[in-house]
Amino acid sequence: MIVLENYINSEWVKSSSTETINVVNPANQDVLAKVPYGSSAAIDVTLACDSALKAQKEWSKVPVMKRVQVLYKLKSLFEAHREEIAKIITDESGKTRDESFGEIQRAIENIEVACGTPVLMAGDVIEDIAKGIDEMMIRQPLGVTACITPFNFPSMIVFWFLPYAIATGNAFLVKPSEKVPLTMIKIFNLIHQLDIPNGLISMVHGGKDTVDAILENPIVRAISFVGSTPVAKYIYSKGTANGKRVQAQGGAKNPVIVLPDADIEMSMKIIADSVYGCAGQRCLAASTIVTVDDQKGEVKDALYETAKSRSVGYGWNDGISMGPVITPESKARITDLIELGINEGANLLLDGRNVNISGYEKGNFLSPSILENVRLDKKLINTEIFGPVMSLVSIKTIEEAIAFVNSGKYGNMACLFTSSGASARKFRNEADAGNIGINIGVAAPMAQFPFSGWRDSFFGDLHGQGKHAIEFFTQTKVIIERWPNIWSRKF
Ligand code: NAD
């Protein structure tokens, strides 16, 4: 069985760690590869950072117009290999074919936006701020930067950061999720074809030991993290204590409010796609559906029909609209949470726990579940499920619904379905969440906008994507100059 290698100094090299864990296809438990995982990983982080530092010094002197040329090349490589990357994503993460293509498209869009770095990183100049004195602010790269990513978007999330880091003149180290490292192996084979200094973009595999080595390496100036909230908190506190700039995205529990004036037919399909897309393993998945003013019956019936009609199976097969969840442990955690909801007084309207997919009997499959009358005063309402489970609750007024949104532990996304502009305006102004959707089920910001998130969904200041990423990966330098007007002097 193939043991995956690190990519250091622009070469594929064996990990210093001899410990490995299996990379598994969640649809059938086939072992796809072995990935290094263990305490010796720290040595590899040091090697990667040392070569990255050298490469970055050279790279930062390359004009920005030239630096973005490698992104144009990377975009065409991505496009040429889209199908191969998508197949790997489906095989290691369980996504459907469309979902895999969708996340690659989002990665490409970030490369495209980062191609605008020559404009996006422009500074400011004020001439004659005082007599004969000019002042300017320029942006310079930080040095060596790194990202640590989760399993649920094996390609896209790295690209919230990588293109911006590189275009602004930094070196970049990737620590992919140990559950889905194969997508990055394929992408690094494309990166290998770029004309960049050796060591500029590197990858080291592993788990907590590798992450700790990144957190402790003095060469690393900035860390971008995406994953669960406890790990985000850990990385933010340890990274900042070690003097690094950190942006750490955490977990989520996203509420969706349905007002009585919503277009029920359109809304229910969008909402069900939001809850069950990517088998619910999406930080922007709708989780709690709140009906307002007693129109619960109609919403409930429509959601039930839409949820029941989803076809579950191996994501690359035709007609499949929902794949498996990532691991058997994840499946057990989700079924335990369904049980918790029932024990807390909810009614299991649709039970997706016992599903058997012919030919894929060993897969981690669940079909859509719906819990109704989930208690607002109990634990499940604030617990991230990260699986294909919808919680239905009923609230009397829009004010109470907004208060419910704002009382949540997380603040990643909140959506409203309505045909009233006034209600939409009230919601977008008063709902406390970093990403707001109006008649949108997955309010995922396009690459031009920051991927926001509030409360326990984000630790830091600047987010990934767009201008925020440009700011995150640069430091400002202010220069003030006096140039006496020698031509006005008499010689
Ligand atoms: P995770 O936190 O378990 O792992 C994320 C990364 O952290 C992995 O690379 C992993 O190796 C590393 N890691 C795990 N435990 C660690 C530890 N104790 N110390 C140091 N590093 C550690 O997350 P996951 O299960 O891969 O991903 C799912 C989570 O990610 C969900 O909570 C989801 O909401 C969240 N997520 C958030 C966003 C967002 O934008 N807010 C996007 C995608 C996923």
C-alpha cells in the first residue's frame, strides 16, 4: 500500500515518521493509501520551513505582475485536471460528483481573484503631506505562512489562502487533513509544474504533532486554520502566544428562519439542499429550521417530501444526491445526537439511521433525518451535528426568531426566507452572524468577499478570501520622505 510523501523543497520526500494511518473511501472502506501520522513530523516541518524561508526571500523580489503569472498557469492546470481531482475528492471524502466539481470551481475562483493582487495590494500615497514631504503606505509579504485544513473540502479551503499568500510574495506550507490528503497530493503534482523557487510551496502530512510543530516553528509568521471550534481555539491561543498572526475558522450550527410569506415551494428545495448537501458536512449547512407564526404544518410536509426523495449512495454514481459521512465514528456521533434529541423530547419525523446501499454495505451511509419540536432549552439546539439531520422548531414572531439566532453559540451563517423586503432588511441588520442569506440556503461568500464567521465560528480578525486575505498575508510599511526642491535653489 502506497505511503504518501511530503513535498519539501519542491521534491517528494518520505516522512520522518514511520507511523501511518489509513486513508479510507467512506463509501466502501477501501484503503486508498497510508498517510504519515506521528511525533517525528516536527523534523519535516523544520525542513519545510527552512527551505521556504530561502525561497521566500527570492520570491518577494519577483515583481507582483510576474508572481501572478504562476496563478494563471495554476488555474489552467486545475481546469485541465478538473475531472481527476473531482474523482479523488469523491473517493476520499464521499461527496457527490456535482459537489466535488462545485468545490473545485470555488478553488479556481479564488485563484482568479488573487490574480488581481497587483491592484488589490496597492498602497496609498499622499504627496506634499507637508511642504516638500511625501508619505506612503506599502504592503509587504510576511515571510513563511501556513494553513491547516479540515476534511470536508479537500481542495477548496486551501485556496481561500494559498493564491493570496503566494501572489503577495509569501511562502506557503500546507498541512492537509489526514482524512483526505490525496486531493492535495494531486494538486501538488500540478504545483510541481509551476516556475517558482524551490521550497516556496510545501506540504507536510500528519495530525496534532505536525500542527504543534507549525505552531512552535519561529519561521512561521502566520497561520490560517479551518476546522472544529475546540481546535480553532487551541490554534488561535497557542499561535498568537507564539507571536504569529492567526485566522481560525471554527464549527457552526446554522439557523434558517421561514416567514409565513415565503415562497414555500422554492424555499423548501433550497433549504433541504442546504441541510443535506455534502451529507450535512458543511460549515454553512442549514441545521435548525425555524418556522414563524404557526405555518409549521405546511413547511414540515414540504421538507419531509423533499428530504425523503434524496438518493443516497456512492457519490460518483449517476443520480446520487447524497454520499456517505466521513468515518464510522462520525456516523456513530451523528446517530448518538439523534438519540440525544429524542431523549430531550424531540420527535423523529424522518429516521435516516438505518440505510443499506446495495453494493456499498460497508459504507458510512445515513439518509436524511428530521427531528421536530427540538427543545430550545436543551443541549442539541446548540450542538453542531455535522451530518444529514434537520431540526425543526417553531417560534411565534420574527423578533423572537432573531433573538434565537443571536443567542446561539456559533455565528457562522443565518438565513431568512421571505417575500417581504422590510423583513429581509430587519433580519440582515439585526441577525448576529458573519454570513447572512436572504432566500439563499448556503450563504457562501464568493471569492471576492471575506469568508466571515462570528462568535465560536471564528477567532481572529481578517478572514480568508479576497481583500481580507491580501491584508492578512501582508504587513504595512509607512514611509515618509523629504525631498527639498533643489531646482528652486540658486547655485
Ligand atoms: P478538526 O478540527 O478535527 O481538524 C481540522 C484540522 O486540525 C486537521 O488538519 C487536523 O489534523 C487538525 N487537528 C485535529 N485535532 C487537532 C488537535 N487536537 N490539535 C491540533 N490540530 C488538530 O476538523 P474536521 O473534523 O476535519 O472538520 C470538521 C469541522 O470543521 C467542523 O466543525 C466544521 O464546522 C468545521 N469547518 C468550518 C469551516 C468554517 O469556515 N467555519 C469550514 C469547514 C469546516
